[in-house]
Amino acid sequence: MDKLTYLSNADSSYIDGLYQTYKADPNSVDFGWQKFFEGFDFGQKAGSSSVDVENVPEHALKEIDVLNMIHGYRDRGHLFTDTNPVRERRKYYPGKELETFGLSEADMDTVFNAGVEIGLGPAKLRDIRQLIEDTYCRSIGAEFKYIRNPEKIKWLQDRMEADRNQPNYTKEQKSRILQKINRAVVFESFLGTKFLGQKRFSLEGAESLIAALDSVIEQGANLGIQEFMIGMAHRGRLNVLANIMGKPYKTIFSEFEGKMYAEEDPELQFGGDVKYHLGYSSDIKTDSGKAIHLSLAPNPSHLETVDPIVEGMVRSKIDTKYDGDSSKIAPILIHGDAAIAGQGVVYEVTQMSKLEGYRAGGTIHIVINNQVGFTTNYKDARSGTYCTDVAKITSSPVFHVNGDDAEAVVYAINLAVEYRQKYKTDVFIDLLCYRRYGHNEADEPKFTQPLLYKAIEKHANPKEVYAKKLIDEGTIDVAYAKEVEKEFKDYLQIQLDAAKKVTNLEEEVPMFGGAWKGLYPAKKADIWKTTDTAVSSETFLDLAKQITALPKDKKFFRKISKLFEDRAAMIEKDSYDWAMGELMAYATLLNEGKRVRISGQDVQRGTFSHRHAVLTLEDSEEKYVPLAQVNGGDKFNIYNSLLSEYAVLGFEYGYASANPQSLTIWEAQFGDFYNGAQIIIDQYLSSAETKWKRSNGLVMMLPHGMEGQGPEHSSARIERFLELCANDNMVLANCTTPANYFHLLRRQLVRDFRKPLIVFTPKSLLRHPKVVSSLADFTKMTFQEVIDDSNVEAASVKRVLFCSGKIYYDLLEKQQNEKRTDVAVIRIEQLFPTPVKELEAIRKKYSKAKEFIWVQEENENMGAWPYYCRKLRKTNIEFTDVIARTESGSTATGYMKKHVMQQDAIINKSFE
């Protein structure tokens, strides 16, 4: 930018103030500035000024050069830092040479008023440059000038420039940092020598992370944080568990020794997981005496999958435990450089951070930047300059820090948590370090990174680097450095000796405490125990009237008013449709003091325009939420999500994890769209109870049904979910009546245990005239896993058709139109856990029938048939045949005529 443009745009508040001073009293400013401002209208645009640049003194013009230099360092100084401990940095042009800014060595001892801009007052260029060089080009590189809030930029500039981004710690503080890094280094070394060949995904090369986490907990506590929720992948996880979370070293060593957790009950089928995936929680006291609760979420090998889980857990605690105050709990997400740059879920989570339904008060992101993926060089891992470029999405500041400079690491993360607490937004720490060994210790990194690993071999570890610094400056002596190392190593040996004597491990952090107190892991008998989900007629009718009555003083769209009139009329007709059944489930739970949270794309209205849980007034953007009028309305939340499945489903899973007393629901726009979130389903929803003893009551609503709308709008892939079903790990349902749906949803919170619920919800049935329920169905019934045929006499039945979901009404129509009393149509409402006893009772009742046929509208290689064919094979309830669409690589046809022909063929064949 040229000097006049810079000046006329008033980029510097310093110039603006100087000009105002000049206007009030021209003699009060430097002579050079007097000449510069003469005849110049500062309010004009560049190019329209009457100033004669050629006659302005050189010194006055150089003031602008100096300001440009200050601006340049703030904006691009991070490109020229000493942040890489093992590699030369790439070169960037233009550089930071004086000539870049129109200055030279001859100007170094000239006094410039521009020093006011950085708090020095009039100062020599040498001193001005030294301050910004120290601040922006040493061990910390700061990216923040893209932030669109001037207050935040000024806050960061003032904080960093005041102490030049260089901490001045006391001897005690330095000793604590050394102790933490020493523990991190010695712990890894001890594991490596005592358990040769075992995978541990060590922190070696990045041990300063432990000092950083220790400091952020101390600093955060002083700023009002009472709880930290940490999410991270496997690199360094054991070190964090031991040296931050306080997991006993003896327990970790016992796990390495191969000791197993005692089997509480063989029926619960606990399978376990590798030690570097496990979670933990603990309560600690800071040095200032403040109590802090720490949680580390379990995470699979899918590196960034834990991110939305942690955010959901934090938000859940904000809503319930902390009464909406996000300053009392903070999420910390620890990433790898390759993962944060390459995994799309990071982008999704970042986009969620400022949205109403997903805000968690800002996240502290720490990147353990190994400068290499498994074997992939950083140049092949991203297109951006930095792995943290995703931070720019939300204008979040980034601090790039040399992992070998322990004090700079601690300083940067303390600044980060302070920024988070003040502005409630994300902040990123890019910890430039290295990975001492290969990806999993058994790997040979020189195969792909020979030059890097030659440098790493010769490089001192972070403890040695920091100890030398403290010895050189006289803070400690050599004997002290050796003593702290020996003392901790001896302690670890004592813990290892104790671990060798352990028979079985004991669970130290039970699942069913805290918010889960009173709940328990379910056994098979619990699964099949009838749950009373009915409500009284008086309560049901009262709530139905509440949620169907619109306020008279608000103007709604005519169609909305008509829709709610129709809903109110259902009360009089004693005939409730699907939407009313669903909404009444929420209303009754809210009335009982439970929380209901729903999110997903377009859930407020509903993809198929059936829900209308949030109404927008006709002449404004004002919202009216009928369910928010129930029992105070503070426990009902429904959010239209961003266009994401993966991160949003993960968020809701996390939310349900932290609050089992909330009916937490995620709804897909169409059933098949859930496949973008398959990792959450595979690694958490279906398996967390087996791997980590972590229950969850999340509800997934997946619109399902073959209706000629093409492949992606037809199937929720029932077959895929059933493939994941075992050990009663979740519930799959495909209901056909509003009342049964009502009882199913209520059962989620009425039971004393939690299981994920996947509901294959209808589309065309939302307004089907036969899909209705009466008051008695809601108030005198419970959930029915199987619904018998009430239209036939058992003795007359020769063929029994078993089906699930929407196809029942097609079969029913055929049965009634042809008056077929020899064919019974049985609905399986709960696909899993398989209702074996109910099916046995049906077979016994229809003992004169010769055929027991499974009918589905899905292709034969899809739907429930592949599971039931396998599961019921060679049992007394095995189906004798199947009627379905022929096998296909696609879920459904996109041609309506073909769809109708296929559907007719299934129905006709069922009654042949």
C-alpha cells in the first residue's frame, strides 16, 4: 500500500490522533508532520488530496514507512519466526528486511514518533524494530490480523507487545515447568525400556504439551473455569492420562502387563479397547486451592471423531450443570497436524462453534505438530501455509509456538485461555515439535523421512533443552536436573513392581456416577421388562390443548392457523396423527421435568412439513414455540443444524453422554443421509458400551420408505444397522402407529438404563388416513414390539405375512379389499432386540398356517431380511420364504412407473 493510501485510509489510530492534534494546534506536532498535514484533507479518499508529496519532508514520509513496518510485522511476522525446532523454515517473499518497508540501516538511530503505536513513545527505529522483532518473530508467531473485530486485535497487540511475547517467570514457576516436562520425558522413556515393542504412540518430541496443559488448568481455574473436557487422538494420550489426569501409573503399567478388568457380569459382554483409546475423569486441586474436574473422552483410531463428541458434552453441561454459563467449563481439543488439515469433521466442528444450537463458549485447540503424518510429508498433507488455516473460518487467533521453548509454550496457552474466557471464541495453539520415533514406535520413519530423522536423532529432548536453559541462566544446577530425573524414575519403578502383583484391574471411574447416578447397565431381563409409558387421560388432554392453541395476539400464516385448528380438532375426534403422537411424547416428558433436545437439518418445521415445532410469525422474524409453553418451557430446544451429518450427530451423541435425563434426538433429512456420519455410528453408537462401558440414549430419526423418489430418498439402510446389532447394544424400530411411536420415545427416559434408539420414521404415512391413534392408545397401552392382526381368526389363517413399517398399510389395503381372512399380516415394530418370545407366540397362535413369510419393500439383499434370515435360521420361528424386490446395487429406482410395478408385484405375490 502506498503512503498516501495508507494515510487516507486512516489505518493507524496513531496517525488519526496526530492529525486531530495538528488541527487543534499545528505547533504541537513535529515540524515534519506539520508540513505533511498542510493543505491535506484527512477525510478525503486517496488521490483526491491537495497534498504535494514531493514537497513533504523525507522524515515525515518515513514515519509512514515505520508504521508500515509495524503493521507488516503484526500481519506477516509469523512467517519469519524461530518456531521450528528441527527444520529450517520455508522462505517467504517479500521478507522483513528494512528495504521491504522503504527503510535502511541509515535510519536505525533516527527517532520516529511512530514508536507511540507500540507503546514506546518517540523512539529510535532500532528500538522499534527490536520490540516488534522480539514480539512477532521469536518462539511465538501470531496470526490474528484477519480478525474483523478491532477490539480483539488491539487486545492481542497490547498483550503481546507489552511483554514482547516473552514471559518473565519466577524461579518457582520455572521449576514447575521443568518438573512437568521431566515427568513427561521420563514416563515415555520408562515405558519404552520396560515394554519393548509395545505400541504406545508416545509424546516424545512434544513433551512440552504436559507443561502447557498443567498451566492452562492452573490459569483457567484462576479465570473461573471449574471443568475441562479434553478430546485427543492416541499420540501422547497415555502421558496425558498419567501426568495430567492423574490415572495411576500402576494401572497403566498393569494394562501393559496384559492385566484385564475384572468381569463384573459375563452377560454384559465387555470387550475392552486398546489402552491408548481409553477415557478417564478426575478431580484435582490447583496450586491456588481451586477444585477442577477433568475429563478425557474415549476416542477410536478415527483421529478427529472425538471433536464433536467433546463439544456436545460441554454444551450439555453448560445447559444443565452450569445453568448456561460457558465460562465455567472449557473444551480442549488436541489435534495432529495432518489430521486437523485433512479431516473434514474439523471444518464442520469449527463452523458449528458460533451457532446458537452448538456454542460451547470457545474451544482451546492444541495441535501437536509432528510435521509429518504417518509417513506423509507436510507438503503432501495440505495446500495451506499452516495446518491451522481452518481457524480463519471463525476469525480465531493462532499462536505458532516452538515446542522446544517450554516457557513460550506455557505463555502462549495462558494467553489463549485468557482470550477464550474474555471473548468466548475458539483459539488455536500450533505446537511445532517432532515425533521422536515412527508412528507407533515399531515403525521405521527413515524409510520416508531420512533427512528429518537424522536431525531428530541428534536433537536433545525438550527436558534436556529446558534444563540447559535453566542451568545457563543460573536458575538450577546440573545436580538438581539429574536428581529430579532419578527421583521420578525410581518412583515409576516402584509402581511397576506393584503392577506386576496385580491380578485383575478395578474400574476406578465408574460409568454410573454423577449425572448417571441411579441408572445401570441393562441385562437381557431388563430389556424385555414392560415399561409403563402411559399417561393419564387428564394430563394428555390438558397438554394436547396447550400445544395446539395459538395465542390470539400473534399473527400466523393462514396455513399454519389452519394446521393448528386441525390439530385441535383431533382432540374432539379422538383421532391423533403421527405429528401429534410425536409432539405429545415431548410434551409429556417436558411435563415430567425432563429435557428434550432435537437437532438436524430442517427439524423445526420437519423435512416433510409435518412437525411445525417452531412457528415464524407472518409479519416478522419472531418465533413461537408451542412446546416451550409446557412446564416453563426452559427444557425444550430444537435447532435447525448446519448442513452436516458427521459433526452434528457426534455433537448430539456427546450431549446425550453427558445428560442421560435428556431425550436427545438427531433427525436426518432423508434416512440414507446418515451415511455421512457412519464413523459416529460404528465407533460410538453401536460399540461404545462394549469397548468403553459407556451407555448412551441418543435417538436417531431416519425417514424411510420406498415411494418412487429415487435411491437417496428411500432407504435408511436398515440392513447396515442390523449388521451392527449384537448383545442388545441398541434398539431399532419401525413403528406404524402414532401411539406406538409415542410410547417408544417415552420409553427412552422412563427406563432405568439407556440404549441408542434408531427409528425408521415414515414419510407418506405422516398424513395417511389410517395412521391414527385414539386417546386410549396413549393412556392405556405401552410400547408393542409386535402387533398382531385383529382382522382375522387364527383358525382360518393359512399364510402369515410378517412385515415392518410402511408396507403394512399396502398389505392391509389388499387384505381388506379382497376380504382375505386366510392371510394374517403381522407387524414387527421393534426390529432389534429381536422379539423372539412374541414371534414364538404368533407361531403358536397360527399353528394351522403352512406359510410364514417375511415381506419387505426393500431389495432382498437389504432391509431386515438378511439379518432375520441369519438370526432365525434353524429355529422354530424361521421364516419359510421371503417376498421382496430383487437384489440390487442401488436402494431404489428413480422411475415412478417402475416403482409402482415393483410395489404391486410384492403386494400381489404376498396374497397369491
